[in-house]
Amino acid sequence: MAHIKLPEGFPGIRGPLMFSPATAKPLRELAEILMRGPNTLTPAEREIIGTYVSSQNDCYYCQTCHGSTAAHHLGGNFQLINEIKRDFETAAISEKLKALLVIAGKVQQSGKQVRTEDIERARKHGATDMEIHDTVLIAASFCLFNRYVDGLATSAPTDPEVYRAIGEKTAKEGYLRPGGEKPIGIVDT
């Protein structure tokens, strides 16, 4: 049960966003820019960074939603997302993304954990300054989002199909939801 009265049918971050439209707008805009805006990192790579940070923060709702979105960007490769969360160093992803996940993981712990050698590794594998910047900002933002979700004790569905639907819709439509939000289980997510 959530710590405050949130709208019914809106699990995870959706409940607090519906509760506070004034803060929802800039948070959604930030997510849209970070995850879907013009970038040399693919939407799948950016979703993987968010998924990994959320898994390290043990935020079930966010890691499952964003993992599903990443998988949809990858043609439905949910197995790869699980492998990345388990041990990204052995997963079938680029060395650049592995290096960026090291940085993201250190930001998740504390921004001060990021070392020069972490940045050098990323650059060695082709990461640009903008990609390093965006990785740090995605990781920091997901820490905020995860703590927002879990700090209010929002609900998290257990049905994997709910997350598949959320991931598919997010991969297609993004974070701004021009048609508005609908409760989970009502026509679409």
C-alpha cells in the first residue's frame, strides 16, 4: 500500500505522476529527452542503462518497465536484458556499452565513485563526451525516479504481460503520452 493516496490503477511512477501533474510534466519531458531525444546512443542502449541502474537500486517496477522497453527496441530480446542485469560484462553487448554500464553503476552508488580509468575505458571503446555525459545523467535521473517510486511505496504489478504492454507502448510512443494516461487494464496501458 502506498504511503500516500495515489490514483487507483496507476502503478509505479504512474501514480505519483498522476497525483502531481505539475512535477509530472518536467519529469516526463526529462525522460523523453534522455531516452528518445537525438543521440548517438540508441534508444535500446539508453533503456538498458536505465534498466541496469534500476536493477542495482532494486526498483522492481522501473527495471521491469524499462527492461521491457529495451527488449522491444531489440526486437523482443528479453533474455539479453536479463543477462545484462545478471552480469553485463558477459552479456552479448558492445564493449562501449559495457564501459558505459560501469560508469552508470558507479553513479548509482555515488557520483564520486566514477574514476578517470572508467572514463578512459569508455573512450577507448569509442564513447564520446556526450555519450559519457548522457550515461551519467540517465543513471542519476533513474536514481531519482527509482527513489520516487519506492519512497512512496507505489504498487508494482506481478503479471509480466503488464510490463510487456507498457514496454511496447513506451517504445512506440515515448514518455509524453499525448493521448493521456489510462489505468492499467483499461483498453491499453
